[in-house]
Amino acid sequence: MCLFTAHQGVDCSLCWQREQFTRSAGRKAALSVVDENEPFIFLITDADELPKVEAIHLLREKYESWTDEPITLRMALFWYNFNWVVNSQWSHPVAVTDKALRDSDVDFDFFRSKAHKRQGIQNSGWHCSW
């Protein structure tokens, strides 16, 4: 496990600034703990975005043929708990490979902001929003 203090010295007075900064810090943290020759897949999700195990297995199978483009995890959307399903899909969680992280300086928040426009895996998990 790796612990980083992401907010030290940064004005995060607005909750969205804090969330964006935390996501952006994730890229640096990920690259600092992985061997430079070790392949990996990084899931950029919030704590309330839960990928299915089957989606993770599918990502692992795609690794060799995967381009640098992130893959969106399209999830069922629920309000408050699993009893309040919304007739919509949540399309912000993404998966990226080590190649995409190492070969660009794009931060995690950027990957998520464009996620709805990318190829994706349907029915890949659950998002329980506030």
C-alpha cells in the first residue's frame, strides 16, 4: 500500500478542486510505485464506482492489443443505494494502461472528463451516487 498526502500546500477550498487535485496526484503516485518495465492496468474510479470482476478480466485479456486510448467502464447508475436505479448509464470511470500513463503527461481528471466519448465496456459495474 502506498500513502500520499495529496492536498499539502494546495488551495482546495472548493470540493471539486480538491477532487480534481486528488485525481491528478494519482498519476504521479501510480508511476512512482510501479517498476518501469512492469505492465499494469490502472482503474481511475471513485470509491462509489464499483467495477465488476468480469470487466477487470476483460481488460486484462485486451492488454496486448490495447492502444493508448483509455477504455470507459459504463456502469449502472443508482441513487443513494441499490434500490433506486436510474434509467441511465454512468460513463466516467476509465481504465488506462501503463503505456498511456508513461507516454503522456495527461492527468487522471482529464481521462475521466472525456470518458463518455470513448469506446467502453457496457454493464461493467455499479455507481451509487449521493
